[in-house]
Amino acid sequence: MTSLPAKSRTVILTGASSGIGRAAAFELASRGHRLVLAARREAELAALARELDPSGSRVIAVPTDVTDDASRRALVDAARAHFGPIDVLINNAGVTVERGWWWDDPDPLRVLRVNLEAPIELTRLVLPEMRSRGAGHIVNIGSVAGRAATHGMYSASKFGLRGFSLGLRRELQGTGVEVSLIAPGFVRSEMTASARLPMPGPEIVARAMADVLEHPRREVIVPRFYALLAALEHLLPSLGDWVTARIIHRRYDHR
């Protein structure tokens, strides 16, 4: 079995219309990949595709609700119809409970549907073809919150995605299909708009995504210093309690 070439892979990228996904679209396009951009916001997605590739020959936009089975299948079908076999699936779409505590939210389980169920179901759609070809790459975008718990529902989804990614990688050993997990810490995005912390831009995660396609790795934490925080959480969980009490809880005005 041979690995995929470094250039000209067909990549499905979910959550592509803003934040990390948008930055990843620019990075991947700059490295010569063919892109199938997926997100719910149709206008923003179409504008991004035109900006990256006015000809529409190398970048297409497919409005997608990753929580809907028919929409997921339409995304995969559109990618195959336009480009042929799918080389890479990047499960980047993600949400959190933006305001208040998760138990006060009218639909907290949507976090699990977007962050965990959708990556699993999309992987199920592309995996048979990848296994039959003996080549492919599944890249899941997790979070340091999947190593050091912060918010119950969000961390549940990211702990689950980490377990899924690491387990899937072992299940696929020897098949030619790679599985990688990118775990960002705090970076500037719509999801972190309310966080009062110094943060790098989403480009740091976008580069990690593109790099892992060229040099596959099991798990990448970005920025790198968050790896130390994850290790400290494992060794000294009481320190994590202290940090959480002073940072995370400040988000909630009603506390």
C-alpha cells in the first residue's frame, strides 16, 4: 500500500465558513488540494469558494447540516461527483453552549450531535471506499478540553472524539488509512469570542491540519504549550480545579 501524494488530494472540510475552518480552507488551497467546503451558512460558504477558486474547478461549496443524515450523504455524493474518490475527511465542524450553563440550554445534546455523532457518521460514509483503495486520511478536530475537562457537554463531546479517533486509528492499522486528531487550545474564533485570554489566530490550527496530511501523526496539540497543561491536568487535577474556578466560571454573569 502506498501513501497519498503530498499534493492534489480531494479534501472534505466541514465547518469551513468561519474561524478555524475558513483558515484551513486557505491553507489547504495554498498547498494545492482540491476542496469540498461544507457548512450551514450558504452565502458565506459560496463566497469563500469563489475567493479561493473563481473557476470552481478545484474548490466547491456544498451547504451542509452535519447533523442531518440526508445532508451528510448529499455532501459525500457531491464530492465524489465533482472530484471522484475522497482522499481526506476533516471533521472540523463544532459547537458549544455559548451562554449560561449547559443544563439551562434548551438543546444541550446538539453539542454531541455536531461534535461527536457527525464525525462518526461522516467517517462511516467515506471509510469503505478508503479501505478498499488502501489509502485515505480521517482528521478529527478535537480540543484540549478533551484532555482537561472544562464545560461538561463540550468536554464530553471532545473526550468522546478523542477516544473515537485513537480507537479508530488502531482498528485501521495496516489498511493504509490514516487517522489523526488535532487538539487546539484557545485560539481566536467565534466560539472563543467571549474568552478574555491571549490567543493566537486560527491559522496555527490550519497549518497543523495541512502538515498532518503530509506527515501523519496520531495526535497534535496546538499551541504546543497546551500539551504541558494537559500533562499537569493528568498529574495534578486539583490544579485544573483551581484554574477552572478562576477562568471558566467568569463567563457566566449569573454565577
